[in-house]
Amino acid sequence: MNVTDELRPCPFCGGKARIKHLYYVDGDDPTHSKVECGTCHIGTTYYVYQYGDRNVIDIWNRRSDELDR
Ligand SMILES: [Zn+2]
């Protein structure tokens, strides 16, 4: 299952959210990740990737819950 399937739509424009990663120049694993709307580009800040994408997915979805009412 693709993790992006867990992402809620953007709370501002309803666009499809996606995960972005930052890498060291020579690194294989991401150093930071964030969730960003593919349409209006609003998103979370970058979080350390130590625990994977789970962290930013939860933050994004929680924010979407708070604003979507
Ligand atoms: Zn948006």
C-alpha cells in the first residue's frame, strides 16, 4: 500500500497531498521529510526522517482534521 493513500486532501484547496524528501548529496536515505499540497504547495515544515514518514503523515492529517470543519 502506498503511504500517500493515507494522506488527507489539502484542508485549504482540497488538492492531493504528497510527501517530499530531502537527501544528503551522497545519501541513499532521506534526512528530512514533509507533506505538501501538490496544488497550492502549502505544507508542513521539514521534520527529521529518523522515524520515517509516519510522523509527517500524522501531523498533516491532524492539521487537516482541525481545519476541516
Ligand atoms: Zn492545497
